[in-house]
Amino acid sequence: MGETARSRRPPAANGKLLRPWQPEVLPPPPEQVGRLLDDAIVCMCHQITKGQIIQALQQGCRSLEVLGRCTGAGTGCGSCQASLGALLGEGRTDSARPTSPKPQACSNKIEVLKAAKDGLDCLDDIFRFASTGTWQELSEDDKQRFKWHGLFFRKQTPGHFMLRIRMTNGMTSARQLRVIADLSDEYGKGFCDITTRQQIQMRWFTIADVPDIWRRLEAVGLHSKQTGMDNVRNVCGCPAAGLTPHELFDASPVCRKFTELILDNKAFTNLPRKFNVTITGCLQNCCHTETQDLALVPSYREWEGRQVNGFNVLVGGKQGSGGYTPAQPLDVFVSPVDAAALCARIVEIFRDYGPRESRTKARMAFLLEERGTAWLRAELQARWDKPLELAGPDVRKKQHVDHLGIHPQKVSPHSEDPPRYYAGLLVPVGRITTKQLRGVADLAERYGTGDVRLTVQQNLLIPNIPEDRLGAFMDEPLLKELSYDPSPIMRGLVACTGIDYCHMALIETKEWAIRVARELEQRTAGKPLLPLSIHWSGCSAGCGLHQAATIGLQGCRTRVDGRIVEAAHVFVNGRSGPEARVGDDLLYDVPCTELADALAPLVKHLPRPGSAAP
């Protein structure tokens, strides 16, 4: 069809048309195209019918550029583009549920796997294996697909699995924590991990345990859907959303609305790779937004003489796959009402255009490296039903805040309720025992309203504590283990899973992090320290956000006296936030046994004068 249509054009000289070419018959006007029959021709240059365009839309061609590549429509004189745009608009009437694209032909084994069967469609397989308990018969494809349901086979613990529970904006409850504790005692080894995406990971259960675990989690409103592989991962936000007076507005409803759009929706289950999203209205820069593929941060615009609060849009941040790339401003402002839908459109663009050949290049950052933010903004505008607004001011503070400690909650101007507080408690490197989980649940119900929040620093918050009960709360024995006032060394400590449970990690991280931190505490006891963060990643994937920390440690191996030992590369002065920067390489191949000696001078002098604490 393409060559025949192109032969109808007039001859060219020196590669250029002698005159602007127009078809002999003009295309139907945009206002009439919706009423045409399917055999009516819309693109006169290439003789493309309305039916062919509708079929392309159903196969995932969601923009003029993609439609042109698939069918040739609109790539001739261009006079039909307004009509094509009208059809594209009609194709998006259910904008929250866009049609999933036709799988692309690709040699990448994960792409081949997804083309054969959508990840969500493996639920029957999981239950079949659970009924027999025969994990040995799992194929590599099975192990990968099961991640769409948050179920991870761990090579380090053959026959045992990890489950990653989705907790939007890090919000959970005493009732949910008790169920997680019960399951971890019954099927695991008495502990869980809080992640840097505000989730809880359960470990050490078998495939036969999965149906009961899911049933009991579902009974308290929890699940593990789409928490792994090529999905939009857990949507993060300020852990003190709706509580802190230092927020422009509570953005957690937007987190929940966007999560509702993506869950169980096959339009979003075949992305080129994982897609991380953070949505926050907090002014205190608490979410590491610049490490995200997509982040909405607080801003405002003046409309008709009044201030309208909303978000600026940042895109293309990442860890791993070549290192930390801070997210870039897209120069778009969006209101909370439209924010979830706009996020969905951006994810669609990544789905349709994101690179798929190489897993190490399949992130939004690499798409923007190739095409630029101006292209992304134009493509977003083509999929949006009204003009995009220019970004407003970034109103976040420069310094990172972790929400640890005792903090007053915001008070409604008309409220007569007594003042309430939230308490941010340190969970060292995110590892928490089932006894501690139950203790947190007890405190949340005894002093608060049963609500609990998780943070991206692997810690937790207990909100709604009445002022007259703060003293009793602060005297609780559990707070000696989960401190609200830790040392500067411990309060900024973050560590990824490490080699115990992650096949990518090169070193153990959590035990080394605690051991080195305790040594640094002893060496700096009684000495004033500026706020700092120490982040550990077991490998270059950067799950511990090491290049966004005051001191970042990336696991490696080195040789000492002829022996291979665990070691780390050292990075300094990284940070996220309005003045994001990638940590500088400082030291290489430092044996973990020597890290306390290497880091002691750094914790006394970092961050450097004039720099913002990350």
C-alpha cells in the first residue's frame, strides 16, 4: 500500500518537492470523521480507511507519529492530521483504560516471554504449582511471570519465595501489620523488610503456602499485584501526607487514584521495563523524587486571580542501568484532579516508545536521552484533551527531611480537637521482627487511631497521638529498639536486600551497614555532626539509592592477601531534591572490614559547607 500511495506524488528535484502537494480530494473534516463508515477513506495520500485507523488504534497506536509508522496515515501532505486527531480522541474515550499495544517483535527473552502470555495471566499456573508444591518443575518463564503477582523465587533460598506487598503511599494499619507478622511467623522466619518504595517484603515461604497467604492478606485489604517486573511499581508519596503542616496539600488521594488506574489493567502490564512513580505535596523533600521515572512535586499557578495548588512534572530519573540520572522538569503543571490521568498518559508513551531490545537500556531516562523532554511534552500534548499548562515554581525546600522524631500534626482552623502528633521511628536498615511489628501495631492502636505509615528511608510513622499521651508514648520500651531520636549516623542509614536474598548483590549489606554504623557512632560520640545519609547498595543496580546520599556505598569484591573479600566503592555528596546531584566517586574497592576507618573522616566533614544535606 505504501509504495503505491507514494507513487501518486509529483516528481521531486534535489530531494525536495517542486511545489506543495495536495490530494485531489480533501479528507473529511474532523467534526464529521466520527460519523463515517469504516470503509470511508480518511488519508487521501495513502488511501487509508477509517476502519484501518480504528484497527491500528485497537492495536496500541495512540499518537499521530505511531499511527503514521503503522499505517502511513498522515505522513503525506498532512491535510488529514486534524481528522486523525479526532479519531485518536474518540479512541481515548476510556482514557483511564487505554488499549495495550500489540507486542513488538524483539530478541529480548523477556519480551518474547511477554508476547507469549501476559504476566497477569499466570495466576492459574501459580495455584497449580501451589496445589502440588513442586517448585522444582518451575520453568524460568514461570519464575519471571510470577513476579507480576509479586511472587519472587529466590536462588539463594531454593524452594522458598519472597512476596512484595503493595502499600500505596506507604499507608498501612495495625490490623494489616498483625496479619503480616502472623504469616511471617507461620510461614517465614520471624522477620520482614521495609523497602525504599514503602512496602513490606515477606520471606522464606514455599509455593504451597501462597494461596493461604494471599487469602489472609486480601481479608485485610492487602495484595501483591504488579509489584515486580515490567509494571508501574508501588506508588510512593510523603509518609506524613495529610498530617504534616509542611505540605502544600495532601497528595495521597492522587496516589490512590493512579494506582486504581494501573492495577489489573493490561494496558500497563507490558511496559519495556519497571516504571517508578512518586506523587507528593510535601514541601520538605522527603521522597527522593529525582530518582523516579515520573515524579509529581508540589507547585501552584495563578488562575483568574487565585492560587491553584497542584504539581510540576519531573521525568526520567533512575538508579542503576548506568548510575543515578536525576529526573528532569517537563515544564508541565497539572491539577490534582487531572494528575492521575496525566500520569497514565506518560506511562502509555513509555509503553509505546520505550526501548525494548536491551534490558539495561529499557528505562524512561534512555528514551529521553534519545528524543528529549521537548518531544515527550509534544507527545503528551497530542494525547491530552486540553492545552498543557506551563510549570509553576518548585516550592520544595532544598534539604531532605526524613520525618523521624515527634512532630505536631496540622490542625483544621475550625477544629476543636486537642493537638495531635505523629512519631517517626527508626527501623535500622528496614529489617523488622514480627515481635516488633506487633509492638508497632499495639502502639498505633493504644496511642493513635491504628494507622501506620512506611517511609522511603525504610522507617515508619505512628500518627494521631494526643498531646496529653506523648509522655507515656515516649516511655514505651519498644522505642529503645525503634528510636524516634537516633544518632545522626543511624538515622540516615539505608541498605538494600543484599546477597542473602538478592542474586544481583555482590555483598551482604544490612549486617555490614549496622556494623559499620555502630563503629562510626563510637568514633563520633559526643561530637556534633551535620545531617547526613549513608546508603548501601549491594551492586550497581542502586536499590539502596547510594548515589543520592551524603555517603554512598556500592558493593563489590576485591582481593586482599590472595583472598576475595566483600568491599565497596565510596561515593560522596549525592542528593535528590530541587538541587539534585549525582554522588562523586571517591574511593574504590575498600574492604568492608576497613570501611569504618575510611568513612570516619567523612562523617565529620560532610556535607561540605554551603551544600544542602541530601
